[in-house]
Amino acid sequence: MRIQFSLSCQKGTIIPINYQSEISQWIFNVLSKAGAELSTWVQQQGFDLSSKNYKLFTFSPLAIYPYEMDQVKQEFKLLGNQVKLNISIYLDPAFEQQVVHLFRQVPLSLGTLEGKPAQFEVKHWQIMPRPQFKDTMQFKAISPISITSVEEVKSANQYLLPDSETYDISFFSHLVRRFKSAVQYKSLATMKLIDPAFPMNYRLQGQAKSRLIHLKPNPDGISQLRGFVYEFEVSMPVPMMEFCYFAGFGEFPHLGFGFVDMK
């Protein structure tokens, strides 16, 4: 499911340029307040909302126009009273309304207003239509996609460039690992998702741009992550295509990476 939120705030609110950690924490907090039915469904998938191990979500950058940016302090000053945010979760569509209700109940704590903590509240929302998924699709990364090498010996620069010769190997290795986790590590062959006649394929389109995101203290112990925004075409089984669209591409989508839109 994907939800587009309009969040109300006070004009003049100051937020950091790197705000991904706060949004990630907000989503974890909201999901932890789920009712018994949703919590049971998640547990049946092998996860626990209270322990924050359900990381099958991602989110877009904030749309905060108009604003002023202070490069020295690395912060935005909001000149309007509303921002927009898209949240994408790999979840049974039956829980859409329940999830929206949860987000409406919990404000997002982000930044400051006149030296005091600022809060953003859900003002409007829209559940986005589910796309028609195919085995070959083209996407545009809205937030950076982070891919590290799967080789045992890590290089000094562990983040792979999207045009690297070995990028597709790591791209699909991380994808399969996350998908198998979501389906309780069932065999892809048993699920009839592996067809030697139709290999998975990745193709970069155009040039990729690097993004380095600094993170606040988080359970993953990560202080910064590098990813790339780019356009690409990918071929793989439809269930995995749907999974990546909703749960995010690459590594660490729950920290604001791997959110894509269809071209």
C-alpha cells in the first residue's frame, strides 16, 4: 500500500536537511500501535511490530516547497504550513484504512519552532491506486537506492555504482534476501518464481547521481549511507516486482532509501 500524506505545520518551522531518521522512527512508532488483527497478521509473516523488525516499508523525500535553506546550519526553514510525504508499506490491502487511522493519531515530531520541538499532523491523505505489475518495468528512484557489494572481502568504498559491472549481482542478491525474509524464507523454486528461461535482469538508463545521507542514532547503528538516484529497467517475477515497489529497492529502505515511481 502507498499513502500520500499532507502534514500540517507552523510556518517558520526549522527542520534538518537530513530528516530520514525522524520519519523512520515515526513510522515504527505508528505501526507499533497497531491493533490485534494487524499485529497477528504481521506475526504470521514472522515479524513483530513491537520489536521494530518489520522493516518492509520505505518513504519519499519530504515535499516542502516553499522554503529557505541554510547551508551552514544544514537546515530548512519552512515558509508554508504544509508538507507532503509518501509512505509505502508491503502490507495486505485489507489493512489500508486501519493504517491510515493510526497515522492520523500520531503526530510526527521533527525540527523546532521558536526553539521548541515542532510537530506535524496528518491533515489530508490519499491511498494511491495499485499499479498493474508486469515482469518488466521501468522505474525512477525518488529517494537514493543503496547497494553494497556481496563479496566476502569488502573494499574501502563498499557502495557500488549503478553502472558497475557487478551491480546487478548485488542488486538482485539483496532483493532476493529481503523478499525471502518477507515470505518466511520459502524456496523461490518451490514458489515457482525461478524460471531459467526468464532470468532476472537490470539495466541502468541515463546517469546516476550520488546522495550521501547523514543519520541520527538508530537501532541499525548507521551514521551515514550513500545511495544513487537514477532511472532503470528491471525484469523479474511479478510477486518480487510488487514487493520491491512497496517495500523499497536496495538496502535500508526503512531509513528512507529505495522509494521509486514508475516512469
